[in-house]
Amino acid sequence: MKKISALLLLLLIIAPSCEKDDICAETTATTPKLILRFYDITSQEDTKNATGLRVTEFNETNAISNLNIVTTDSINLPLRTDVNVTKFTFHKDYEVITNTEGDTISIEGNTDIVTINYEREDVYVSRACGFKTIFNIISFSVEDDGDKWILNSEIINFTVENEFTAHVKILH
């Protein structure tokens, strides 16, 4: 009887200290991406595919990632969580020029440089998932190089907290 009582007492002491697994479920919302929708400049309610699209993200010194999207009417882009600005180069109708060894020499096509300025807010999700970042867009600008294919843009949702709706409307 003493052994059973001691065992029950030990289980009562140990059981409350057990915790559920620290695994972040795939369905848990994490840092959202910025969603851009492309629209026809002549009929601004109609979406329009951007053809041969290649998007390159830049940091302060060089290209850090490429997204070859080819043809689409919307894209989602990751914003940087360590600074308040992310810069992308959008190549429309792009072609990669390579040398005889297959190394990329240049990327041809109509190039527009897009800069997104925003404020960041880190929000605690859970112990397993950590934090996610919510972005509040301040500005979305396209550098004018005299041959812009992105003719106009409009921020339609300033807060990037989910990936259910578009945040920026791009007219081309």
C-alpha cells in the first residue's frame, strides 16, 4: 500500500510539469508576404498578366534572391524584417544572357526598380512559433528611368498582416 501511495504521489508531482510539444503548426499565421496585383492601365478594374517577369531582391550591396515568375497577374514578395525598406528590380519580358560557360552575364528586358518603405511591428505568436512581423506600408515607389513599364501604383491595404488580400495595385 505504501508503494502505491508513493507512486501516486510521484505521478501527481511529475504530471503537471509535462508540457505539450513545442511544434509550430503549419496552419499558424507567420510573417506575411506583400501581395501585388497587376491591372490593365486602360481598364483599371481588370487584372492583366505581367509577361516574362523576373523579380530580384536587393540588399545594400548586391542581389540576394531571384523569383522567376514568368507570367502572372499577382505575386507575393517577402519584405525584410531587419530593416524598414525592401528594394526589388522587376524585369518584364526578361532574358538571361550567358557566356559560353553558362555563367549569367546580364539580364535583358524592361527593368523597373521598386522601393517599399514600411514600419515593422513584431507580434508574439506562441512559444513554439516565436514572433511574426506585421508591416505598415509608408510608401511604394517606382524609379523613373524613362522607360517604365509599371505606369502607376496604388497602396490599397496599408497593413500587411495576412496573405488573403492584395496590398498594392500595379497598373501597366
